[in-house]
Amino acid sequence: MIEINAGACLVTIGAGLLGRAPLPKGRKFLVTDDNVARAGWPARLGSDFAATHVLTPGEQYKTLAELERLTDALLDHNIERGDLIVALGGGLVGDMAGLAASLVKRGCRLVQIPTSLLAMADAAIGGKTAVNTRHGKNLLGAFKTPEAVLIDPATLATLPAAELRAGYAEIVKYGLIGNPVFFAWCEAHGRALVAGEEGARLRAIETCVRAKLSYVRGDERDTKGRRALLNFGHSFGHAIEAESGMAHGLAVASGMAMALRLSHALGLCPAEDVARVTAHFAEIGLPTQPTGLDPAALLQRMAQDKKAADGRIRLVLAHGVGRAFLHEGIGPEALADFLAAETA
């Protein structure tokens, strides 16, 4: 078992952890989704819950309307500020339960128990919570730090291969933004990780959790530019996800490849690094280009990007593998031309 003390939050990682690691004391409310419930994972936590709310999985249900149903259910059971909301599921569950925990009675306690690879490596760490709107992904949200995160890679056994590949995209991201040694490790062990090798999964998850915490530390509210590096590929990816319905991690993979190609086009990144990353993505089965989408629609989506400032779209680009940075110099016309070429 691995324990990482992140100040107000304790992250615990271990195979078989679910049901063995005690939850914090207090009255508890469980939030999960249909897929996790059918897989039987809530039963591992026991029956010591005042109530259980089951969400419908799918990004189309990560809305204010569904959030209202959740908060009403919590209030129907007279949840109090000292009570504990336990989020058992992937990114949608973590976002919805986390946002509810930040809002109900101005804040309840929260524990995150991620069950997807993407949530274990990224989404459950760092305290960001949000819902989607017609304008884009995660545009209404709040920061809510959980008091504990419990990560049991055994829950990945029930996930389809496509979802594991989508989660892997967020893992390899950490190598691309600031750790070339970890990217080389991913090149050597990525296929085994996706295929289910326990040791590879544990090492990758621990590496990503420690990396995420290091980026968040000192920039918790995402105002100083350092935490923004975690959004490498996401400005493109969120737009692709909204326009195509592609799974988040897969859209981000395509967005990261695009960010590298744009970096090369601007003379910032060597062609060899672009080719190396693209080859690795292809080996894992990750997409690298958003063909067939409307470039104007993508540009309009990107204008809503949360990194935008003073009406300018700011992008996370890279000088090469492991050397991401926040770039503010590309104009809308140049970006429009790039998107037109990418989607042709």
C-alpha cells in the first residue's frame, strides 16, 4: 500500500484496497453510477451509508439538471455539513459528487474513490469539480479538496479496453509535459499497462498522482500558469470531444498530438519528437488527428477555453517531449488555418 500525504488530503493506493481501507468516520452518503453499481463495487464498501444516489453515466448527463437531482437527493436525507459524500466512480461521478460537496450547505466533506484509469491518474486528484454546459466542457465548477482519495486498481478489471486506452492518454500526458524519463517508461511499458499488468499500473498511477500534486501545489486555483500545463492537449481535446462525442481521453490524445504538430509548425518543437509521440499513440491505439470535423466549430469551442485571457486563446505547447509551456502568441487567423489543415 502506498500513502501520499498531500496536506489536507491523504491519497492511498493499493490493489485490493476497496473494502479494506476504512473510510473517515461520520454519516456517509454514497454517489456512484449505473456501470459501477452493476460491476458490484459499491457492495465492497458495505452498507454503512445513509443513502445512495446512482447517476446515469455519460458526459451528456454531466449537467446542472443532474446536479440539481443529486443535491436534492442529499437534502432530502437532511445531509449536514459534517457528513461525508463518498464518490465511487469515474470522472463524471467525481465531478458531480465533488461539486455537490462544495455547494450543499456551503460545503460538506468529500472522499474520492476513482474507479477509472483516467480518474485514478488525474481527475480525482487536485480538487477541480465541474459540470458541462452548451458552451463547452467543465465551464461551471468549483474547487473542492477531498479529505481522502482511495485508489484501488482492481476496479479497472471491469473496464472495456477503449476506456483503458482513454485513461492511458492522461497518464502519458505527464511524461509529455515535464518528465521525459517517464515518457520513455511509457514507451516501454504502455502496452502492458493497458493490457492489465498490475505492477505497471501501480507505478504509473503513483507517478501521475505525485506529479499532479506537484503541479497543483502552489497553484491550487490555477491562476499562476503552472497548473495550466496539466491541460496540455485539452484546449484542442475539449473542442474535439464536444464536436465529435469522442471519449475525453481519446480526444485529449488527439489534442496532444495536435499541440505537438502546432509547436513544430511554429518552429518550437523538433519533428523527431512529434513523430516519436505519434508512433507511441498509434501503438497504443490512440487517435492523433481530428479529421472530418468543422474547423470553425472547433475554433468557436476553443474561444471558451478556461485558459483564455483578455480575449486571447492561450495554448499549452511544447519545446519537445517533457518540455511543455504556456504560449500566448498565436493569433486566431493562424489558429484557424492550422485547424483547417488538421481537419481536412
